[in-house]
Amino acid sequence: MELLTTNNVWMMVCTFLVFFMHLGFTFLEIGLTRQKNSINILFKNFFVITAGLILYCAIGFNLMYPSEWIIEGVLGLPSPGLDSVGAADLGYNEGYTYWTDFLFQGMFAATAATIISGAVAERIKISSFMLIAILYVSIVYPIVGAWKWGGGFMDALGFYDFAGSTLVHAVGGWGALVVI
């Protein structure tokens, strides 16, 4: 597949914009909390992006786009790491590459965890947040994402998720409510 298709370039621009949303979330959190917690918040948001992408690569992406289902349309059987063999045959391929989709979905996974970060700012220890973010980016978000974007039961029902409003923002919001 050619890397400079219109869809692929647009997806990379959107990935870049989602990445910069994290900067906005960071500034919002710093503005809403006391000055003594600024470094803590900077670390949390940096951790979500870096560790989030690593964990999403190791576990989450293949859990989100499973080759087999444990429970049909609900829970996929992941294989460890990234595997682009046969990626051109996947149903989600709409003119962008496997690696573009990985980066885009990885940023969305980190965004869902960043929503939780904003809700728990000044409320929990950094180690507790790190554990929550690890679980959320590597397991919770990919399972819910598989329901639509991975060809799960919501996709079969014809569900339409406009710009990630349900699969990213609502899931992040529900996660924040659970943690609080």
C-alpha cells in the first residue's frame, strides 16, 4: 500500500492532533490544581503517552483487532506484540496503513486514560494512577474498542461512533467515575 494516500496522510495529521490534545489536557489539569502538583501532573500525562504506547503495542492493539474471538464479538484472543502479516486483508483498512492505525488508536487509548487523569488529579497517589493507566490502556480500552473498530458486536449491530465519542470519551468518563 502506498504511504502517501490522502486517507493515510489525513490519519497521520489526526494522530498528531490527538497527540497535542494531551498537551491541552495537561495545561487544563495544571490550571485546575494547586501549584505544588504541577510536576506530578506533567509526569502523569507524559507517562500515559509513553507507557501507554508501549503497552498498547505489547497487548492492546492485537486485543482490539483480534484474529480469533474467545466470546464472539465481545472478547478477542490477543497475540503478543504487533503483527502486520496479513494487515492488508483486515476489514478496518480504509486507505491507511497498519502502522498509521496503530499510532492513531494508541493515541486514542492514551486519551481515554488521560480523561481519568484529569478526574483524579490531586486525589490519588501517582503509583495508583500508573496502575490504573496501565490496565486501562492495555486491557479495558482495547476490549471496548474491539466491539466496534475490531469488528465486534456493536459493529455487527450497525453502531456508528462519531469521532470516538463513545469508544474514547464515554469509556474514559466511565473509567473516571469508577476510579473516583
